[in-house]
Amino acid sequence: MKATIWHNPNCGTSRKTMDILRETPGVDLTVVEYLKSPPARGELVRLYEKAGLSPREGLRTRGTQAEELGLITASDDAILDAMAKDPALIERPLVETEKGVRLCRPQEKVHEIL
């Protein structure tokens, strides 16, 4: 099974999710360090739709400037535009397999798509 993780190596939850993926037999893992190679706005739309999440639910507020930028009450379009400009605003880790996409917080959510 192919799996892609949008990963931040400085995030403990992201590292634990990646460990689960690496320890699962048969998983062909692609790791995207999204702070270095951010997903385009259209890719974010696709991922959130596939996960059944709104962009607001995918917004990282802790440790970011989301509040200062007015994103807490902003439209989904404004949130997506901001994420495309500053990938630190993307909550992590996102994982995609043929079974779907999950925002793996907590990391055990990855089992839903394995």
C-alpha cells in the first residue's frame, strides 16, 4: 500500500505517525517535508475534501500567527490562501493512502486508513 505523509520532523506527533507507517508491513512510504516542499493551494483543497475536513479544521493555530492574521474567524478561502503562503499554518501530519486522508492527531488515527 502506498502512503504519503506531509511531515514535520520537529513534531513529535508527526514522528510517531511516521514510525507507525514505517512499522506497518507492506507500506510504501513517501515523506514530504511540507515546510520545505509545501502543497499547493489546490492540493490542500483536495486533501481536506478527501479527509472530510474544512480548511479551518486543518489550520494550525498553536505556535503560529493564525490569530494575529485574523484566520480564526476568516473564510475557508482566506485560510487556504494563508496556508499556501505560509505552510507553518498547516496542521500536521496529514497522511494519504488509497483508503483516504487523515489528519493524524492523535497519531493512532493513521490506523483508520491502513
